[in-house]
Amino acid sequence: MLVQTMKPREPKSILENVNEIRRIDKSNMLQFCVEASRHCREAAKISDKISIDCAEVDNIVVAGMGGSAIGGELLKDYARNQTPIPIEVSRDYNLPAFASKRSLAIIVSYSGETEESLSTFLDAAKKDCLIYCISSGGRLIEYAAKLGKPYLRVPSGMPPRAALPYLFLPQLVILEKRGLIPGLSDALSEATQIAERVSRENAPEKPVNESVAKSLALGIKDTVPAVYGFGVYRGVAQRWKQQFNENSKVPARWEIFPELDHNEIVGWERADFVAQIFSTIFIRDENEAAEVRSRIETTKKLMPRASKKFEVWSQGKNVLAKMLSTILVGDFASVYLAIIRNVDPTPVKTIVELKRKLSETEKKERIIQELEKLKSP
């Protein structure tokens, strides 16, 4: 359910025209949203084959970048009140200093070619960490096999951000198989059902007034969206921000309660005309704690009237279903915002160009050379 304080004034939108949506979405990013429940079921199925050493560890570090790293953030939020050992997410060339042979390092790289992830794999191997790799192939799987490290190969051919079910759900299975989280089967079952419902409710054929994602995309167009989450929706808010960046090709921000009430809220005091440039999206939960609800409602009242404010409410009963339902609405909304802007959501030209320029530093070649030394007798 979407609650908005300012309704879009658009008598006829491009989002009512399925043919135009398909024309702009040349690479069919929207189909990954529509088929999210199928991908969740498939990810759960292939995760059954996961076999991992159950030696005791003191901590877990999920290492990855971009769309391959956000699953670690979601894992951290989901397990925060269930898992007795700390989970950290590393987006760098090396693991944190505390990583050791008592650490489980989950290395995630959809392509298997991300230089930061390969470097972290090298670091984890040198530190004798317990390692598990998740990838569609590339050198990460190649060297995991050569060094005898367990891995899960997931389906290839998707943009990494669209492969979230295959990069996130296996991490939950790893924790379950290590006895760190319970009841995952039931949680996955409901989450998949809810994902199917959300996809139906926001399908391309749905009229704007019946689609939360389409209505939201129209409401936030021509603004910089700021997504506000809390609790288990911390990583969800971050995912929304990233999807607006990569799919919609717009700048975006994310913050979390209660922290944002200790700094972010002050930024709105004298925002004046700048407030009109931003829109805020509050992720809500019908079972949110009273103190969280009070903060959200009070914060909304203290923000300038000129800023557009929206609420997106989670669906489902269990935490996983709620997280995935809100993620999926954000995925749809980011694609529809791209459509409104006449932008194909799939290509990420700037990232491709950046990687091309960075390849000139030959950092990746040096990492591969180090990995070759490790596997040598």
C-alpha cells in the first residue's frame, strides 16, 4: 500500500501504454521484477546443494560490491536479532583486520570478475578463513575450484542487481545450515507468495491508479528521492537508493531511523526552495514499534510542506516476506521512473567506462598473479 501526501497530476501517463514501456525497456529489466517469485523459488532450489564446513567461527564477513554486496546488508538485517555472532559487510579490496581462521568469509561476485572481490578472496585465503563463494562463474569460481574452496554457481546472463534472489537467499541458507537462523523454509514459502502478489499488483498491464510502483514513480519524477528505513528495512532503503541510481539513472539518498532524527532532520530546517527538489519515501510496517511510529509521524510533520512525502507499506507476516515485498516495489518503481524519463534501465554506461579506465592500472592482473602463486605447489 502506498500513502502519498501529494498526488501526481498526470491525466495520461506513458506508464499506461504497455507498448511504450516495452519500447523503452529494450533489455527487458522489468521482466526480472515480474518474474521475481520464480527467481526466488529457483534460488531456494539451487541453494539446497550448499554444503559448508560447520566448524565454529567467531564472525561472518560478506564481501562484495554493488548489486553483489547488498545481499550481505539484507542478511545482516535479517539475522541481527537471531544470530549470536556478528556479521559484517566488506566493500573493499581486503577483509577487516579482525578476519582470521575463525572467520567465515562469504565472497559474492555475480560476474566472478570483480577485482575487489577477487582481491578479498585472495586476502581470505591468505588469512586461512573459512571461505564460501557465490558467483555465476568467472575467475572467482575458477580459483575457488583450484584452491578447493566451496562455491555455489548461480544462473548467469543477468545484470547483477537483477540477480538479488540468487545472491541473497543462498546466504540465508548458509546461516540456516550452520544452525544460526531457524524456520527458513516457511519464511521462504511466504516470501515467494508475497513476491508473486506484488508482481501482479505492479505488472506493466496494471493501470497507474492500481499500481503502487507506477503511482510512486510518477510522484517522485523530477526529484531526488530520499528513502527512509528503520530496523530490518535499513538494507532495503539502501537497495532502493541503488536501484534508483542504476535503473532510473538519477541521484538518490537513503537514511535510517532513529539515526536520521539526530542529524538529517536538521537539514530540512532551512531547506526552503531546495525542499522542492527532493521527495521522501518512508518504508513502513503495520507492526512497527510504537517508538518508531512516533518518530516517523513526528519527522513528517517537521519536514517542509514543499517536499513530497510518500509511504510504502510492507506486505506479509514474516520478516523475509516484508523485506522482499518492499524491495520488489522499489525495483518496479525504479524501472518505471526510468520509463518516464525515456531511459533504458539496463545499461550502466558510466560503470562500464569506469571499469575500462581502471583496467589500465593492471591491479586485477596483479591479483591473478598472487592467486596463481597460492595454487602453486
